[in-house]
Amino acid sequence: MDWDDLRYFLKVAETGGLSPAARVLRVNTATVGRHIEALENGLGQWVFERTPQGYRLTAAGERLFDWSRKVEAEFTGIQMAFGSGAAEPSGSVSIATTDWIAVPFLVPTLAEFRRNHPAIDLVIAGSMDPVNLSRREADVALRLFRPEQGNLIVRRIGDVGHGLYASRAYLAARGMPDPRTGCASHDMIDWPAELEAVPTVTWLRRNTGKARVVLRGNATIRLHAARAGLGFTLLACIAAASVPDLVRLDVEPAPPALGLWMAAHAELAHLPRIRAVIDHIADAAGKQAAFLRGEIDG
């Protein structure tokens, strides 16, 4: 088995196809295809299922992927130990987070990241759905709860402030919701029912019990529904900070903040491209701590 074939295999597995892998590796698609063919011929079995949506790992490919990532990590460690590592980290790094964390917090910092690491390509997947870092669903995860799965390096990098928000038009017509009275006589845009255990939702249940729920949805839906005047809602301050017509309500007691957690697989976190992303995000969170907490508008 040729290590070069494994290197190409890893990039196809990470990117989902020959063409995206070729872009990361800066070679042509035919070259990637030849390495995959050579690898499968050498193993005597398919490692990818070819589908209209891209290349998916077979069961054999899944086993080879797990093993190859460990080999890659060991090889990189040898390079670093003997001073033969590449001067500039390169390759693809995927980040799993939510749109409302990525857009106001992470994306504005990426021009600086590109200047410092031009050979690293980033993929940002915005979703509340959990990801399995051990099964290459992402390299780095940013979440508002502490990830517990597998062999992970986990770090709390900040706190995300939350507040009640409503449109100016809604407040002019209905007045100010008051948590001390359970927000009686007001309409609320609620969080999805499956998030009942989140501390901010616990606060919401305790302080808005007399409000009428007119809509449930994710953060993006809640934000736009509140802006449209459907009612008040609970949002992360960083998501609402730059939205016209939304007003943060000065209420007591105030909603709690949630921790912002960053996680990566322990066996892969020291890879130069992943370490560069981890360090950048942690540094950005430190610089934007007040913004994340909702103390300033960014």
C-alpha cells in the first residue's frame, strides 16, 4: 500500500468527491482518480461508493479512513519532531456550528485567517444538529453545550449572552413584556420543543408562562418572525445585534448566558491545519468576549 494513495484517499473522503479533493491537493481530477483506483486495486475491494451526490465511504472505506487518520497524525508528528514539517499548514478543515454563530462571530474574522493561512480551505456547516467528530463529520465543532462524545479535546472559549427581543412596531402596539408577570397578554415566538433542557429555555418557561405561543422555530425563524412583529422571542445577542428594527428588552431577571464550547478529536487536533483553526477561533473569541456576551454590538 502506497502512503501517497492513502493521502489522496483521505482528501476524497473529507471532501466527498474527486474534483473537490483535486482543488485541495492542487492537482487535476484525473490524478486523484488514478490514486483511488490504484488503492482499490491494491486492496482488492471498493473503498468508495460512487453516487450522483459524490463519493461515499463503503464499510471497508470507513475502516480504512479511521486507520488512515491515525497514520496521518503519526506521520505529521514525526515530521514535526524532526523539523521536516511543511512551513505552511495546508488542506481542508470543516467547522460545524450554527449560522447565527458563524455569521456574526466567525465569518468576519476569516479575512485575517486567510492572510495568515492561505493554504487552508475552510468548510463551515451551519446546523443545530450534533456531529460526530470521530467519524469525520467535522474537524472542529462550536456548540452551546459541552460535547461529551468520544475522545475529544474540549475547551470553553467564551459565553454567549441571550436576551428578549421584539420589533419596534410590536412594542408600540402591545407595550413591554414583563417577565415578573409571566409576560401576560403578549405573543411569544418559542424555541423548538426538543430544546427544553437548555438553560435559556428553562428560564423562558419560568418567566413567560402566561404569554401566548404563536410560533415555534429555530433561531433564524425566531429572529425574522420577531422582526416581522409576530411577538417577542429569546435570541442570542450576537444574532440580533445588527438586525434593524429589533429591540433588546431590559428585563429582570435577565436570561442566562450559555457557554461557547470548541471541540476537536484528540488524535487529530495537533495536525497543523486543524491546530491553526483551533488557535484562530480561540483567539477571536478572546478578542470578541464582550460582543459574545452581548455587552456591545460588535
